[in-house]
Amino acid sequence: MALTPTSDPNADKLAVRRAAEQDVLLREVDEAVRQDEAAEFVKRYGKAIGALLVLALAAFAAWLWWKDHREGQFEKGSEAYVQALDELEAGRTKAADTALVPIARDGTPAAAAGAKLLQAGQLIAKGDTANASTMLFALADDKDAPEAYRNLAAVRGVAAGFDTMKPDAVIARLKPLAKPGNPWFGSAGEMVAMAYLKQGRKDLAGPLFAAIAKDKDVPKSMQSRTRQMAGMLGYDAVVDVDQVLAEQRVDAGGNNSQAGAPAQ
């Protein structure tokens, strides 16, 4: 009569232990790969993101001015401001700088703030990001300036000086704006998340990237970029799978969102 084989308890425990060790090892490798990918992303795209933010925000000062002008807040110095804008548009930067100086010094709070934003933009265009950031942060801290201008100055200042700023300083400046529902959530939130990555705080960066990617009010390019970052950090940022696949087809195939789609 054949004996029924019995399992060796010690062998079972050893197998379980080895499986657990293998699982831990795989997790550590996966974590290291994700960390390397995140670091490479910051190294490769950090400056480009900052430059894009500066360019995207460069015209916003003029828009704010026109908005406030329409609401009657620029009764004093409006002609000088228009002249400065005309000089900038024509490429006569020295004449524009000359026209902006008295507005920044003596204009109403909104006019002065708008002039300072344009002056800072001139410095950024010349590559003087250090002085531009100093000017923008001074405006961001000016309690007399309208809130919209102060928030814009904070975002532009960090975008201009991101590469040289400490992560703590970036977070302190922009964290109040990096909240869902805030008009600056996308721009401020992305830079705050990048600062968290520099600190090694993936547990804070990942959820913030994911929240930006899921926000329908931010630009599509920012949604795609932050979705990629969230995924590399192990956070799911996909809301509409079909939409993501369509965006990927656009990236891979040029202007066509679907293969074989008829021309409109």
C-alpha cells in the first residue's frame, strides 16, 4: 500500500519566505525604475516647462490691463500705458521701458502692477531672470496691488526662477494657488509637484500631478504631461480611457485622431 506523500512544513515556510523576498525585491526594482524615470523627466523637461509657462503668461499682463481698463480702473495714465504697449508691439523696447517707468512709479495700483509685469517680462526676454524674479516677487508681496496681478506675479516669478529656487521656496510661494478650483491650479500645481519631486516627496507629487491631469479646465498639453508624470509615480490619472487613446493616436499619427477618418 502506497503512502500518501506529506508536505514538509519547513520547506513550505521556506518557499513562502522566498516568495515574499522576491516580491519585496520586485517592488524595490519597480520603485527604483519609477524614481529614475521621474528624475529623468525633471532633468529633460523642467526647463522647457518653465519656458512654456513664461511664454504663456507673458501676454497675460496686457489682458489684465485691458480688462481693468474696460472696468474704469485706469483713468490715470491710460494713454501712457497704451503708448508703452504700442512700443512693445513694434519692438521698440527702449522706448517701451522709458514709457513704463513713470507708470510703475506713479500710476494707480492696477496700472503700476501692470507696468511692473511688463517690465519683468522685458527682463525675462533679455535673460535676466534673477532681477525679473525679484521684481515679480516684490509685486506678489505688494498688498496694494490687485490680487489678480499679485497671483500672476507669483506664478511668473517662480516660472522664471524655478531652476535656481529651492523647492521649499517654490512650495511656499505657490501652494496657496495650487488648489483645485483656483484659476492658477494647473500652472502653480505643476511647479509645486515638480518641487515635491526635487524633495523626493513622490507621495505628494503623484497625487497632485494626478489631480491636475483630471482637471478639465487645464490645457490638454498639461493634462497629458501631468498624466504621464502621475503614471510614472504610480498614481492613476486616467478618467476617460477612450479620450486618452484618442490623444495618443493624434500624437502618433499627426493630425488624424482616428485611423482612416474621412476628411472634413
